[in-house]
Amino acid sequence: MDNRWKIIDRLDQLDAITINSSLRPQVLFKHSTRCSISSMALNRLKDLEAGFFDKADFHYLDLIAYREISNAIAERFQVHHESPQVILVKNGEAVYDASHMEISTQELISEI
């Protein structure tokens, strides 16, 4: 994972993500390391133009290793747990979420 992505590995990071979403959009990617579709979606997100990463904070969660955090994300932002999943958080609320082949970088860009 490159330095444009912040690794989520502690439950308390969700508080900072929620607070920071009032200042700047927060993109969460819930990745299943056992799923080829998830790897494909992650690669599409990694290939976004560099300037796009200046518009939001990007967070990566290995949901196999941190299932408890994945469940907390679903509960906190009131989205159904899926994998892979992209969630865009603004002002403490999920304003966009997509999973599997529905993950669209164009839609994500337009929402930010």
C-alpha cells in the first residue's frame, strides 16, 4: 500500500475519520485479501490520477484481519457490510457506497 492510503488497524481511528469528514471527504476501502474482485477494485482505485488523492483522505481496511473494525464501519456509517466496498464519508455520514463490480471510480470522483 502506498503512502496515499492510511491503513485502518485500530477501532479508534473511526472517530478521527468521522471528525475529519467535516473538513475533507474520507474514502474508505474495505478489502478482502482473499477475493480477486476486491483486488481488481483496489487496483482501479490505486490508478486514480495523483491529483485526485489531494481532494480526499483515502483509508484502507484489510477486513479479513480486522473484521471487528469492518463491522463497526457498517454500523457507524449505516451501510450494509460488503466486500469489497468503497464508502465516501462527508460530515460524518456515508454519502456514497458501492461494492463488487458496482465500484466506479467515475462515480466516486463525481461525489467528491
